[in-house]
Amino acid sequence: MEHAKTYYSQTIQKNNKEIIIEGPVDSEQLKNYYFDDGLKAFRPPKKQYDAILSIADFEEGRIIIARDEDKIIGYATFLHPDPMERWATYKMDNLLELGAIEVSHEYRGMKVGSTILELSMRDDYMENYITITTEYHWHWDMKTTGLSIWEYRKVMEKMMAHGGLKPMSTDDPEIVSHPANCLLVRIGKNVDAESIKLFDSMRFMGREDFFL
């Protein structure tokens, strides 16, 4: 499968700031920018910056960034699922995972996250993929936001909907380990029935009956 990528960009102007949302960007473009210190939800900013540099050069990898001049203040990563996860069971070339999305605290409330997701799906080639994300409550910034776990879940679902991702059920042990965890999915309009069937079989491993 070819992994064609078309670049898009959009500008957000709010609170006397001009934020550029753009992507997919490659590693050479990323080397012109640096990570905001507030991007630390998954690992220290420098290590996460190094991680997205490598993902940007994967054949299927897509990095969408939000930047304030030369400072990256938000990003999303799309790539094939980790080989150790159930979602890699059939090594589907047309399955992408939204592996991470993060916005620096200072820039929240500007719709940066939702705009990143909207722009990421603007490329018509995304209609050839099943796109998933797995949301685990232990990654959520409830301390800073002051939201309850269910309020945060609602916010996450609303934001992911801007990328067309909607909740789907699964029996994945990590997801079902807490009722707030969830699998969200977007099935592109060009995805064939056989791919959907394979994906459903991964949602419920060893089962013949699947439910949305």
C-alpha cells in the first residue's frame, strides 16, 4: 500500500497569539523547531521530540504540529500500531493509530487539539485507513484541569470527534480494566469490507459476534 501524504496548514489567532497548525511534516521540517517545555505528558520534552522525529520518517508515519513561531506547542502522531499490541495482530497496512496528541497547558482553550485533528483528516488519503486511538485515564491531565475522570472522558470524546473518531466496544484487557478507558475509531470511506472484518476480529479476539 502506498502511503501518500498531502501537506495542509491553518492559522489560529487568539489571545494575541498566532498559532500555525500544519502537517504532515517530515523530520527535516521538524528540525527547524523546538519543543515547548510543557509537552511532557508522555515523556520528557526532549525525548518526545526525538520520538516524533523518528516517526515522521516512517513510511506511514504522519506528524501534525501546532507551533508558535519556532516553538512546537502541540502535536499528533499517526503510525502503525506497536507490534506488541493486539491491533498489530494482522499487520494491516491500512490501520493507523493516533498514538499521541498533546497541547501545552499555556495554549489550551484555543481549540488547538481539535484543529490538529480536523487538519489531520483533511487529506483525502486518510479515507483509505482505519484510524484508531486508545484512551487510558492514567494519561489524562485531571490534576491541572480540575476535571473529574468522567468530565475528562467527555472532553476527550468531543475533541476526538473533530477527527471523526467515535467510541467502539472491545474486549481488550487494558481498555476494559477501567470503565473510563475507551477505543475510538474512524473508518475511512474507501476501506474495504474484508479490512473491516479483520479489524472487528481484533476488537473481540476469538469471537464471532461483534457489536458497535
